[in-house]
Amino acid sequence: MAFIKPEPPYYVVIINSALNDGDLDGYAAMDERMAELGVQQPGYLGRESRTGADGRELTVLYYRDAESIRAWQQHPEHLEAQRLGKEKWYADYYIEIAKVERAYGFERTPG
């Protein structure tokens, strides 16, 4: 089942990342914990993630407002995950934050 996007306006955090080829010890557990903790944050609306053939991951997180994003960025466990990500796990990552004012699409229905 596809993620049902919220009605605009809402905010998105777009994360484009690649893991190191080296030591990923602890990464899977931390990734799972961040996903678990992230959904509990006020203003969290959902998440979509895809991994390309080259191993790069594109994750889009949906939030009600910019304040919710700032609060999550400063959460103590999230700060520790960010620190470890920079020190150990990521080759690189790029983050974009945007306000979605308008969204539309098309979906073919069977039949």
C-alpha cells in the first residue's frame, strides 16, 4: 500500500545519503531506533524511502510544520545518531527542507 501524502501545506525533509564501505557496526539498530522514535515526534506525518541500484538512499520525511523538524533535529538520541553517522557510517549525506504549498498527482484505478 502506498503512503498517503498529507494535504498541503506541510514540510518535507529530503535526505540523500550513501553509507561507507567500512564499519557499519551498530548502524542497523540505530536506524531502526530512529525510525521508531521519529514516528513518535509531534508533527510527524509519514516517511517514504528508496534505495537505488548504486546503494544511495533517498528518504522523504513529512512534517506538519518547521517547528516539528527543529524539535526532532535537537532530540538527544537523534543528536547522538547524527554524531555517529558523521563519524562512522555515512560516506556523505545531503539534506533539503522545503514547505509544500501545492501537490497533485494521478493514479490509475483498475478496471
